[in-house]
Amino acid sequence: MEISTNIIEAILFAAGNAVPTDLLREKLDLTKAQMDSMVRQLEKKYSGNCGIRLLIFNHKIQLATNPDYKDQVGAVLNPIREKEFTRTILECAAIIAYKQPITR
């Protein structure tokens, strides 16, 4: 099976976190030269004016958002993260805090 950069790109997208290049090489049966070539291709693809960046660090690679767009990304995603706790959740947290340790 011929491995393309698209497969590595799909794996990185699905993982969300950094993926060790050694793991990719092992699972996809690639040589170090093949892996290095594919990483360079992806790095070239995501350089410049693109919303995604390829991060390479500690023998790992990861897809991340372009820091140039952090304000716009934050404006859209922060309201999703800042949901209020319901009364039930607050009540439960208060009971746990008051009656520590809770075993159940």
C-alpha cells in the first residue's frame, strides 16, 4: 500500500494531539527518509497564508491553528467553553466540598 501525505494528514487531524514520528513510521511501514520527505511536504503545504500550521517538536508532529488567527478562533470558541453550571451541578459540588471525602 502506498502511503501518501493525505493519510498522515488524516491521522494528525483525528489525533488532535502530537503524534510521534516513530509511531507513524512503524504503523505505516515507512523508512526514515520517506517519513522525513512527507513531513517536509506537509510543512510546505501548511506554510504561508494558511489557517493550519504543522508543528514539529521532540520527534512529534501536530496540526495546530495558525497563531495569526488566534483572536478570531478565540472569539468563536470561547463562548462554547464558558457555559454556566446548572443549579444541580453547583449543589452537587457544594455537597462534595462540604462532606469530603466522598466514596460514592
